[in-house]
Amino acid sequence: MKSPTRTTAMRQRFIEDMQLRHFSPATQRAYVHYVAGYALHYDRSPDELDLGAVRQYQLHLLNERRLSPQSVNCFVSAVQFLYLNTLGMPWKPEDFVRARVEHKLPVVPGLAEIRTFFENIPGVKNRMALMLCYGAGLRVSEAVAVKTEHIDSARMLIRVEQGKGAKDRYTCLSPGLLKMLRAYFRMVRPPRPWLFPSVRPQRHITGALLQRACTEACQTAGLTKRITPHSLRHAFASCLLDEGVDTRVIQVLLGHTRIDTTAHYTTVSPSKIASTFSPADQLLARPRRPGRPRKA
């Protein structure tokens, strides 16, 4: 049986170790959640378990809980950090087996679908926040946390404060997007600091609220393609690629540390694929007859 005092002390040190490495609050909550579930499954403190227990719990998550490979890998990241950093076990990162994640092409909605989608978004606040995902490539967590002071109309920039990886960056503010933001501001008059304030004082709306608004809009519009804040971000990157914007610029706008992450977004550009030359066209083309030589 695990000792409550020892478990509480280990949990606190685990959280402090993550804070020292400046893990985001969302990552900290996820890691604590997965480790707590692991300990509860065996009803023992994690420092009493070994790599065999980790392996069996992974199989339990995959085969019985039916969790996705991404979720199982999140559990692996959590226990790997716990054992190697907090508990200082003499193991290696390679000892923690990760599930293979299938590579799936992201669903990129077309312009007509996006127009219909936005026409059916419930609430002007939800619509404007989602427009930032589409028009500026923001993550849903970044869009809901935009402050009024982040809109730099003089330089046509949007400041993203403490985005993923605790990084600040700038992204583009187009004239059309600025026009929509000004109309929204005149209509809502949001109190500072948040551009999209919640009903609770000093809080902004949540990403979950926007996710629900997306689901409702797709159902109302009768769209067969599922559109989410993340697919709007994909559409932003795909549109820039179609316009010939350099991949390095797209990387900066999206806030990616690695260029290969950006490449995953830009590998799919339906209009580029549709307009690609096919050798079949050349084969089916009627060959020209050689012309007669002209007289001198």
C-alpha cells in the first residue's frame, strides 16, 4: 500500500520539477493526470513500480481503455519525466517504448466551406476569435488569450504572448482582419485586458467554448467536413503556401520551433495538387504535324 505522505511529497516535487523547466500549466496538468491514473491502477506509489509496470499499463491504455497512440505517448512522456528527473532512476529514454502514430493528412476546408462555416458560428465573440485562427494562424489557446494591447494597427501586427512553448511572437494583421476587429470592438466594447472576455471578471473565454461553437456551426450548416480551430490554422498555412509565401516565413507566423513541423502543415495544398501538371495530358495531346519547309 502506498504511503499518502510519501506520495504527496513526490507529487509536489514532480510539479516543482516541471515548473523549474517552465512547462506550461496545461502540460503540468496532463502529466499529473496520467501519473495519478498510473498509480491508481496499481494502487501503489510510482517509485515502487518498474519498467514492466509501465509497459503493462501502456497495453492497458491501448487495448482496454482504447486510448489513441497520442494519448498513450503523453502518458509515456509523463512517466519518463517522473522516473528520470524527479526520481532519478538509472534508466534511459530508450527504455520507454512509444506507440507508433499514424501519419494522417490534415483536413483543409475549402473557401466555400469556410464561408458557410463562419456564417453559422453562434455569437459575434466566438466568430471573431475563430477568425483569428483562420486569418492570423493562431492556435485556439492563443486566440482566446489575445489582449486589446496586442493589436498593433500601426505596424499591422498581432502580438502572441506566451504561446506554445512559452514563446512570444508576432503574426500578420491583414487590412481585412483589422476592419473586422474594429467592427467587433465597436459592437462589443470588451473591457480590458482581454479582447474576448468571459462572463467571469478578469477571465477570457475558453478554447472549449470555441470547440463547441465549431461543432454547432458544422451541424447547423450541414457540413460533412469537420472544421475545428486547428483545421482553420491549417487552412491559413495552406493559403499562404498557395500564394507563394516562403516556408520559413510561414514557420515564424505559426510559431513553430522546427521547420519539419511547418512542413507537415504545408504538405497539403489541394489547389496546388489540383493544378499540378500530369504526364497523361502530354500523352493525350494530339501531336502537331510537321510544317512544310518554306520556299526561299
